[in-house]
Amino acid sequence: MAYQQSEIRNRAWAAVTRVTLIGTAVSFAVSFALNYLLLFSDSLTPFAQSMITAIALPIVVGAPLSFLLGYNLQEVRRYRRELTRNATHDRATEFLTGTAFSSIIDRRAVSAPAEGSRSGAFLVVDAGNLRSINARYGLEWGEEALRLIAATIQSSVRSDDIVGRLGASEFGIFLPGATEKNAREVGERIRAGIARVYLTPAQGDKSMLTASVAGVIFEDELEFERMYRAAEQRLASAEESGTVEILHVAKEPSAAESRTAH
């Protein structure tokens, strides 16, 4: 592995050296040719010849090199954006990965905004029969089911809501400022929307998707782990009842607040 990395670096530096030498040679050739041609011009004074050289060289040599450098910088920025997005977004659904999603929630919980409400809701959506679809029809149809579920969730939330893929068949939705009524409406919309999705992987074969939705309501933004555990514990009940299960969760007092209360 170390040898391969060293070989890659050597090749990269060889390419940089090659381009540098070629660029220098081209610049020298253009400068030499331009000065050689101007030398035989009787109509130009030495000052005019030097001015032509001073103006022409930056245009002929500097402009293409500057364009190439600017283009390469834009490509580097694009690659960085792609790498960042690939690291923080799930490939199949385009939602945030579980790690990125939980990090955002936790950062919000510890950084109180200067103004505005910190209340809201957190939902967990579990597409329960996704594993059976993968096992019965293959991963290709499982990917298609994921895309359909993601599209249903995306169409059911607001633009400022945060959605992440937490596991193979679980999704998390953070609804800042949402009331219990808002959360139930979103959950029911998602559950009903997924239930209307059918897969037809084979002639005469039809498979319906299902989902269970549970969540919590909070008055002050909480850490991801606590909300997730509370919501996940309600998923079994949500699956049995066929409704959206919502639990109210209060913020635990800090050590300083506890000492003040005593």
C-alpha cells in the first residue's frame, strides 16, 4: 500500500514537471520568435518593438496559462464538493447519512439560537418490508423501493426540515418548530403515501410497501440519541396500531440547573 501511494505521488510530480518544462519551452519559443521577427522590421523603433513584445507575450502565453489554472481550480472545487456530498449523503436516497444527520441534530441541541422557538418534533420512519423485498426480488428492486420511499418522504416534509437515512430501512426526520398536530400530519402523510406505492418486479407479481412511523415532541431541542431511542421504542406499537405514535419528551435539567433547584 505504501509503495503504491509512493508510486502515485511520483507519477503526479512527474506530470507536473513535464507540464512545467513544456510550458517554459513554449514561452521561450514564442518570445524568441516574436523578437526575431521584430528585429527585421525597419519601421519600428526599439521602444515600439519592446512594447509589442511586452504586450504580446502576456496575451499569447499568460492568457492560456491563466485560463488553464482557473479551469483546474474550478475542477478541484467541484471534486471537493462532490467528495463532501458523497461523504455526507446517502447514494440511494440523496438524504443525509446517519452520521451527518445526527451531527447536525446534536450541534443544534448545544447551540441555542439567539431568537426563535427551540420546540419541534423528531420522527422515525421504518419501512418494515424492505428487507423481504431485497431477499425476494434482489437488491435492484430494493434500491428502487428505497428511491420510491425517499421520494414519498421528500414530498411530505417542508424545505427546512432535515431528513436522514439512519439504517437499512429506517429514516429520521427533524421538524423544527412543529407541533404535535404537524408531526402527526407529516407522519400520516408519509405512512399513507408509502402504502400507496406498489412494486411490480415480475409479471403478475405485485408487492406493496409498508411503513411504521413514531416520534417525539420536545419543547427544547434534544440530542439525537435520546430522541432516537424514545422514538424507536414506539415503533412496535405504531406497527401494531397502524397509526403514528407520538411521545412527549422533556429536556433533562443540566447539573447547574439541578443544583439551583435544590
